[in-house]
Amino acid sequence: MSVQLPFRFGSEVYTWFMSGSGKTHEGRLGHMIEVIAKAGFSGIQPIFTWMGDLIDPDLLEAKLKEQGIELAALALALDWNGAEETAHEREVADHAIRVLQRFPGAILNTVQIPTDRHNLADRQASLVNIVNTVSRRAAEKGVPCSFHPNSPHTSIIRTEEDYKMVLESLDISVTGWTPDVGHIINGGMDPLAKMKEYQSLINHVHYKDWDGAPEFALMGNGRVDLPGVTQWLKDINYKGWIICEDEGAEALEDPDYVTLHDGKWIQETLLPGLK
């Protein structure tokens, strides 16, 4: 396309995580990198605890160079249900930070694994404290961070009230916010309106589509105004990554197909409509 873009598109490997028992593709990051490159994406966001041998920075760097894509971010998904990190959680987080130090500019994308919404206010406050603490340790090592809310009914950051409490409590000197447009609409909010409200926090973006039947749809087949969001990101000169994390039902059966579809849809449908 002729329109110059300030951002780049990458892909998240959660699409593969959805399939089978969640273990079907574990340790197959090399395959995912190959498919993501074939789909035309410029970067990848692996799940840190699901990287297999490629958790070794030397092996990861070699595979990325082979396929001509970059490490955009690592997803650090942990329980974080206590008042502070457990010893194990701290060990995993610090390992992720060490890996990211080998890939300057790649983001530590913090996300809580949803469990339930009991004792909501206290647990939200504890989560913010943990995210800020992890992000400060990362910042000390030169690693940028971004917090990613999600929207299962068991998530403690899924509604407009949740977003207000958490986003306005982040330490913005060490972490930004990853708006995931599918999770935002699944939590009852308008993605573009919420992104405009907290524009100053955005340093990473996730795309997925949603149709409410009951939740996510193959990219391009849902109700999220992806063209409108993309145009706005271009208009504000957003210079980060847009990471596609398709959670449509098709990913349960064929995540390779879904990833290739998303890359093609972006190039042939989404981008040509931009001004």
C-alpha cells in the first residue's frame, strides 16, 4: 500500500494456545515463528512460560533472524493473586526480564491469569502493586513494560469501573497500557472511546475481533471497528506494535490457518482502506 504507517503488525501465539488441551502446540515456538513470518507479520509476541527450547535467547535470536521477524514483546501471564509476588512468580518475571534484555525495545507485556472476582477492591490494589513492582525492576534493566487487561468473567479487570481503578493507578513512569480491542468490547466498552480516554498510556496494542456469540470472532468477521481504530492510531502517529491475537472459534481447530488469514486480511482489506 502507498500509505506510510508509523506502526507495525505482529502476532501473538495465544491463538495456538487455544487449540486442543492447551498443550497441543506447547514448545513449538519455532513453528509459530515460521507461520507468523509466512503470514506477513513483522513481529511475534510469545507466551513466556510456553517457549520451549527457544526460551534460550541465543536460539530465539537465531530463529527470528532466520525468518526475518522481530521479538515485539513477551507475554508474562502469572496468577498474581497474593498481596505481593510469590517467590516463584518473582523468579519467572526476572527470567523474562533477562531474556528481554537481549532484545532492546521488546516489551514485557504483563497480564494476570483470571481466576475469580472475589474480594475485588483489595485484589485489584494488590495486582496494581505487583505490576508496578515488576515493571520497576524491568525498567531498571532497560526493559519497557505494558499492562494488558483481559475480559473473562473471572477477570478482575474487565469492566469500565475496573479499568478506571487500575489504569489510573499504574506507575506510568515504568509501564504503559495495552488496549486489547476485543477484551474492551467484551467488557461492555467501546474500544476506540476507551483508547482515546487513556491515549497517553498506550504503548502496545492488541487486536482481536468480537461478535458477542458469545465472545470472539475470526478477524474481520466481528463487530470491532478495526478500520476505525487503525485509522486513529495512524492519525495520532502511534509508533508501537499492533499485535493480532485471534481468539475466534476457528483457532481451536486450525491456528495456522487463522494466523495466515489474519495476515492476509490485514494486507488486503484493512490497510488499503486507510487514508
